[in-house]
Amino acid sequence: MKVEILSYTPNPEQVVAAAARLCYSADGVADLMEKMDDQKISVFVKKLGDMGHESPFEHVSFTFGIEGVSRALSHQMVRHRIASYSQKSQRYVNEKNFTYIVPPSISSKREALASYQEQMEIIRRAYQKLSDMVPQEDARYILPNACETKLVVTMNVRSLTNFFRLRCCRRAQWEIRRLAEKMLEEVRKIAPLLFAGAGPVCDSEGYCPEGDYSCGRLHKEEKSH
């Protein structure tokens, strides 16, 4: 899996702080930007998080290049609707030599891995045969969720924070959790203040909303104390 930030809003933390300050100030936007030193930015960003005033975070966005992930992951990814997506097309890109993602639970078991690889080769041959008989856009129907895909994804900070709340959770599916953790690691390098409290709910807010489906992490930590 490869995750790279392709672009982002310049001066992201300053932009968020200025947007928030604008709501309560008679100053113009240019003046607000000039008056924002590091200390004021830090105070405003923290105050926004504490108040739950999230709309200013929508003014900053990040664009990611993502490779080495499966179609199973991308089907989950697009459920996060406040975002923009571009994806490698199986309609226009020939998949006769498609690569595929192998889940750790399969790669760790020799017999399971052998069976998995065998089925992938069967699908590959079937796809190649169909591609010679029908349009490629129809032959792709036989391709598996395991097919490797590539994405360009753009999200604003508010959407990203929600994404991290859900997908960094221990109960999230392993592949999209790994992606979320990599994305969070990358954005924190650029805007540590904006993402200081980002992550699963148990980290950011100290409780678990999963009820009976909880992984039990918080309960275990409480008992150990």
C-alpha cells in the first residue's frame, strides 16, 4: 500500500483559524491572516475542537494518491460521501494481467494461500477469454474484489476527521484501517494542530460507541488501572 499527499491547502492551520476568527471580527480577511501568529493559531484551533465548531475545518482540503489497495477497499471508501474520487477504470484499462491484494489471514496459511492464488489464475484466464469475445466493460464483471486499484481522493479536514473516527477503529476492516492510519500519519506531518485529536473515538473522546460490538480495549484498560 502506498499513500502520498499530492496537494493540500497552503497554510492550512492559519486558514482554519482565520475562518473561525472572521465569524467574530470586523476585520477583513487579509488583516486576519496577517494577525495570525503561531500562538493565536494554536489557541483558535484548540478552541474550535473543544467547542465542536467544525465548519471552519471545511476550508482546508488534502488530496491523496493511493496505490496498492483492493476494490474491496475502494467500495468502502466511496461510502464517505463528502469527498472527491478518481479511480483506475476497469472499463478502459485492460486487466488481463491484473495484480491482486492478499489478506494477511490468507497469506499466513500455506493451504489457504495456494487455494487463493489458484482461484485468481482461474479468474485471470476466464477474463482473458471473455475479453476476446465481449467488450472489455462486460468482461470486467468477472473480476474479483481483490483486484489492485489506484485512487486519487480529496477530502476536507472535517471529512477526514470523521473518516479517521470510523476507520482507525480496531473493528474497522483491516485494509481500510491500514489506509486510514497511513493517511493520518501523513496529514499530521503537515497540520499537527488540526489532527491532534484525530483517530478512533476511544482515543479522541474516551468512549466506545460500538456497544456490544466493542473490541473491549477501553474495558481492559480500565481494569488494568
